[in-house]
Amino acid sequence: MATASDIRALHSGTVLTDEQLLATYAVADRSVPWLRANFVSSVDGAATHEGTSGGLGTNADGRVFELLRRLADVIVVGAGTVRQEGYRNLALDDEAVAWRTANGLSAQPPFALVSASLRIEPDDLAHYATRPFVITTESSPADVRSRLADVAEVIVAGETQVDTVHMKRALAELGYPQQHSEGGPTLFATMLGQGVVDELCLTVSPRLEGGSARRIVDAAEATPQPMNLAHAFSASDGTLLLCYVRAEPHESS
């Protein structure tokens, strides 16, 4: 009997196990810097329901979300998204930890919080499973950077806007080439504009949202980037799980 978290390959209808999904999403060469973005949207393109992306989530989306975290060297997320989404699930479960260690990865991937203005307090970082990174700018308050350095690894990337090219390269050089970005739309817009996005995993939630909800990209100017469909899965409730990779090589990584 199908369950709400069953995921099937669209072309064959085969129900996929976690191991099959992990193998499909895994990057062939983990040493190559690779930035994967993960989003959910409604059928009509809304990125939030009642203010959060979690309101659009389905069981199948949650399953893939956790598996993508399992594959990551580091989880990149905007500090504003952490506040808005009320991040609480900051550690992988025991099964994921066992899988990671068996596959030569650290038990827990660190988080990298991105904030140009540094609206972050040291106490905000107390609940992370491992010492996080903070990615910020030269124009951010030096005293805040100094306080945060006691509880996080602070990377200064860019003058007034976070330079995600610098961020991607710096994290890779520190041993975190497989980078999993969880948004939000403003950070994703910066990443697209600076050409660092290699892959987009997009869940299409089976609902129409209407209203004036944000899209997954929040930018004033268009920054077109050709993408190729890598694979597509579906769930019994109508959820679509799509994966796109960039169609053209680039120099920013």
C-alpha cells in the first residue's frame, strides 16, 4: 500500500528506497565544489504558505530534505531564513549519523549562516550540533564579528554584499566542497546573480496558493541561467520532486 512518503521514479513507477535516492542525488566527485539549492513551491509558484516554506512541505518533501542534508558537507542558509522559519531541526538523527560515518563523512554537517548585516547573537548559535560558520561582509559591525568568533568560524566575504563566489571557494578550501543551500529567496537571488548555483532541487507541492507570496528567487533584475532536468520523482499525494543541474560550465567554482 502506498504511503504519503513513498517516492517513485516518474519514468518507471518504481518505488525508491532511501539508498536509491541517496545514490541518485549523490555527486560523482565529492572533491569538486558543488552548490545545491533546495526549495519547495506551490503549483502556482508561491514559495511560502502563511509566511513560511514549511507550510508547503509534504511527507515526501521532508524525506528528501533530510536525505539531502545527509549528503552535505555544509548546510548554507540565510540568517533571515533561520529566524523566519524558526529553525529547530539542527542535528541529523542517529540513522543519518550512522550513514555519514559509515561513508567517511563527519557525523554532523556544520551550518553556515549568511548575513551581510550580522543580525545574529552568539546565543543564537548555541543549539547547533557542531560549530557553525558565519558568512558576512567587511561592512558588518566589527564588534559583533569578534563576539561571534568565540562560538563560530567567521568568514568575511565581500564588502557590503556577501560574495558567494568567495564563500563557495572558502568553504571548499576548508574541506566543505559539497554545499547544500536552504535559502532563502534573497540569498538564492545573490547566488544566481553571482553564478555559483550548480543544482536546484525543487519540490512542487500539490496545491494552489494564490495571494502575494514570494517566489523562490527574490531579485529586482532577471539573471537567466539555463538548466537541464536531471531526474524527476513523484509521490502518491501529487508531490513532484524535480532536480535540475546547470546546463553550462562556469568559472565561479
